[in-house]
Amino acid sequence: MHLGFSKMDKKIRLYCDPLGRYVSVPEYPQRIVSLVSSLTETLFEIGAGERVAGVSCYCGRYINNLTAPIVGDYLHVEEDKLREINPDLILTTTGVQRNLGRKLADQGFPVFSFPLPNSLHGILENVVTLGGLVREVEAARELAYRWQRVFVDLQAETTKPRPRVYAECWFGKHPRTPGSLTFIHDLITAAGGENIFSAECQGYLPLDLDKVSRHKPDVMVLFTEPEYPLIAEDLLKERGWLKLPVIKSTVQRGENIIHDGPSMMATAVWLKEQLRGVFR
């Protein structure tokens, strides 16, 4: 991230790699629109929540009594609402949201896009960068240190042998399982488990039931969204995995294995307790 200061307009020019361009934002953004739930949660955690002026429809899952207006979802926004807010900073991410960020930037909106993290380290890097963007870098660094300590301390408590964990994330017709290049891998490790696909140097792998069976997992962690409800018991019966214990992950704050906001710390503690309960 390259910084350049302009005394005339009191703005900061930041180079945003995902967008491939410089972005000009105020030194102290006051009307922030966050279209990424993890970044919204982080803003509130570092003391910038009162400056959040617009959010996605998913952000309210992680902030109690969130009053900022909803301006869209992960892929679409209501541009009339955006222009009414007149944001001085819009936060997006890469992956499937990359095109939305580019579209808004092309229209002249002050967009900064964050890379999707491949690990806990990537999450913490984004936290510090966000702190710099909104002039709360000290609080952001403290959050990053605390987050790292929670994971290190949890992992230090781990006893062996560790349960072999198969994690499956359902997004409608697109189930995926995390490889080693995911923060879910770090979450499982911190909670005392062993990701059965830890040797796979990939992000999210397509579903391969035969491959899962060959790895002989001890437990399945199943994440489903309310938009695509899935009954774990029916899924196990269909696959003939009736004896495999299941830990159910939902979008609820502190139980969501795919959410990389600050409540991920609580999720790690929850997952550790769930694994202990299964193998007690």
C-alpha cells in the first residue's frame, strides 16, 4: 500500500492492487459503506462503527442493532441509495465481488478492495490495512495482536491425537471443502483438529466423496446458509456416513466457520468445545 498526501484536498492516495489503480479517500472517512460483513464487524471492533453509513444485507448478522441502511448484497448495490449516502469510502473484496468493486470504481465511487485472505495472516493484514484507511491503525493492530494470541493459545492447549476433521461448506449447488490455503484450515487447527485436506495446496476443493472416505475423517463440520437449508442427518444417510458425528456451523455469530471477522475468535473457541464434546 503506497501513501501519498495532498495538502490541497486533505486526501490520501492509496494504491489498491485488486483494482489496479490509485484511490483517493479523505484522511478521516466519515461516510463508509461496507459491502463485506467481516470488514463491517472489524470497523465496529476498532471504534469506527459510528462512521458506517451503509452496509450489505449480511452485515447485520454480526452487529447487534445495526442501524446503517442496507444498500445491497454481495454482488449488487442500489446505486440510488449509494448516491444519496454520498460515501467517501466504499469497502469491497475480491473473488466474486471483484467485478462489483471495479464497476463502482469506474463510476467514480471511492472504492477500496481487499484481497480474499488465504490464511489467518491474510485476515490480520486486512485488519491493519483497514485501520490505516480509517485512521484507527493503533486499535487495528491491537485487534490483530489479540486475534493472533487467541489462536496461538488455543492451539497450545491442543492434545494429541487430534481428531481428523472434514469440513464441508454448502452454497446452494456448490459444496466446497477447504484445503490448506484457507483461513478455515487455520480455524480447524487452532480448535485442535486436523484438516483431512491439509496436504492440498489449494483453496476450496470441489466435492469428492470417494476422496473424503479415503481420508477417514473422525468428524464432519458442516456449514449451511439459511438461503440453502440442508439437513445433516439426511445428507449422512444419503452418503452412508451414519456413524460420522457432525458439528453444524451456521451464519450465527461465533458459529460461522466461513466468516473472517473478529467473531472468528469466538468461533474458534466454539469449535474447540464442539470437538471436545464429540470426543469426550
